[in-house]
Amino acid sequence: MDYRRAPEHPFPAALDDAYAVLSWAHEHAAELGVDPNRIAVGGHSAGAGISAAVALRARDRQGPPIRFQLLNEPGLDDRQETWSQRNFTDTPWHDRDRTSLMWGHYLGSGQATPDAAPARATDLSGLPPAYIAAAEFDPLRDENIDYAVRLMGAGVPVELHQWPGTFHGSQAITSADVSQRQSAALVGALRRALAA
């Protein structure tokens, strides 16, 4: 799915676009040939954070049912207070400074809310089951793990993977054995979640 992106279109543009797609897919499920009760949301990095926010919005608005959240290295928390945020300051592709820049562009002049940064949500109950993948050397790692633990504490079924030796986006190195295992795990989780 393509959505409006920051900095040209700060929050809530991307979330509004993603939620509109969810609503449209649910309303047009019959013509799409899909079961309206077997729709998942998911993404990687910022897209995964937006997917988590879509799940929160759908729950809060009693919107379309979401069967599953597939959250691969999601950006969830603008506060950058975790150990991994403080210590992974020069990791490949994605580091603390890049994370700060991303949140600055995404939030624009607005304030961070749970709609923008799902880790700020105080109530995670009633959300769909989730698969959350974290990379070992990723500033986002600890917020991914924290979010998974908080979901579990709220009674949400979660499958959590922290991939040793990886960094944010390293899955793009498709020849690496660990990248192939990561991709297979994502596909397997989605297949299991959407099985009849």
C-alpha cells in the first residue's frame, strides 16, 4: 500500500490513509474475494508502527475487525528512552539520530499521541494477535520487545522473535541465511494467522 509520507504529509496523514484502506478492503471484501473476518495489517519499520496504530484505531472506533498484526521491526515510541535507543547510536542503516529525524518529520509540529506512537497507549487489551520481530542491533529493539510484553500482559496472543546478529533493515540482504529465515518466519506467521 502506498500512503502519504512525512515530511510533506505529517501525522495523521499516513494513519488516515492506512485506516481508509482497511475500511475499504473490509467493505469490498466480497468483490475482492476475501473473507472480511480474515484481514491482517502489517509492515516493516515505520509501516509496522502505522499498522499497530491502525489496530488501535480500529479497536477504539469499533471499526473493521483485524485478524492479525504482522509487525516487523516496528517504530512504536517517539520518546527514545530504552537501553537500545541510548546505546545503538551508530548501527548500520538506522541509528538513534535517524530515528529522531524520522519522528520529527512524522510528528511535524504535532504532539505524540498513541495514534502516532502506539507505545504511548495505556490500554492494549482487545487488540488482534500479533507477530513482532526485532533485530538485535536496532535502536528500536527494546521498544519492540516492551510492546510485545505489554500486549501479552493485556491478554493479546503474541509471537515474538529477536533475531541475533541482525540490524534494522538487514533483512534486505536477501542472500543472508538469517534474512531468509526471517522472511520465512513472517510468511509462516501470516499463513497460520489467516488459516481457516
